[in-house]
Amino acid sequence: MHMPWPLPDENWFAAGQPEPDSPDRRLEALVAQRLSADSTTRRQRIGVTVQNRVVILSGLVSDTDARQVAAELAWDVPGVFDVCNTLRLGDQRRSRR
């Protein structure tokens, strides 16, 4: 059995990570930029991940309008193939003690 020997430039542990200049990283940055520039989504806790041109939105938002606007902004980015909106509404009931 022959075991391959890694070259100094190879990073086998980062095989699942997209390269810094990959289209997924570029889309991730563009979607995040749009979300931070919009007044509805600017102050929300939204995470953006892109895998194979599919944008995955995660985190908490304050209302359904912010959830919908975030998805629409992601769809408007050229090159996005699909949007998976997993944003949840934050608990607006706060316990008073």
C-alpha cells in the first residue's frame, strides 16, 4: 500500500473550506455587505454562509419583516443560486424580575 506524502504547500485539513478568492467567499461578502447596508437588517444578528452558491442565513431577527428583507437582499446578489432562510424570530418577551 502506498501512502501519499503531503507537499509543504498542501493543507489537507482545510479541504472542506473554500479558498479565500472562491466564488462562495465573494458571494458571502457581498450578501453580508448588503445586509449591513440596509436599515431593516443592519442591527439584526444574521450569519451568512455560502456553499455552492447557496446562501444560508442563520441567526435571530426582531420581526418577520427583517426576516423577509434579509432573504430578498440575498436573492438580489448576482450569482446566488438559492437562499436557505433559517432566520428565527427573537424572543420579544423579556422576563422582568
